[in-house]
Amino acid sequence: SQITARLFSVEIDVHYVFNVSRIRIYPLAGINFSHSSSKVISSEPLIDEPLDSDGILDIGVNLGGWLTYPFSDEITGFSELKFTISNYDRVSLTAGILFNL
């Protein structure tokens, strides 16, 4: 059997900036739209048609925050922690470096 699953998501978040010494904290809240679908193709002789889902649209809530810290005038480190509350609950952690050009 072969199983294919797809998940597509669009998120809209709003941030607010708090300056705490050199560190900037950005709490965030937002909305999440996710669409999922799946397809199963069976190698069983009794099932001769693929099983397809038309897809499910789910709306959820995002909660989390950003944190930035300037290492120099040209380089800033950042991190974001975000919780998505929906039928597809998830936690995401992102970190990186911004180059101020």
C-alpha cells in the first residue's frame, strides 16, 4: 500500500514589541488556516480503487513570542517559539541570525 498525506498552512500573526535593555521581546497571537488531504493506494486485490479524502479545512490559534538580541550593529540573533492550537496542534521553535544591511 502507498499512503500520501498533504498539509498546507497559512498563518497571520500580530507582534507587539517590548524593549528590555538590549533584548527585544515580541509576544505574538494569530490565526492559522490549515488544509489536509490524504490518498491511499492499496495493493490488496479486494480494493481496486484508490481511497481519496477531499481534504479538511481547519482554523486554529497561534500563541508565542519572538526574542531578538543584537550581537553588533550588523548582526542580530533571533528565536521564535510558537504554539498552534487546532486539530493539528504543534509547537515550532525557530532560531537564526539577521544581517542588518
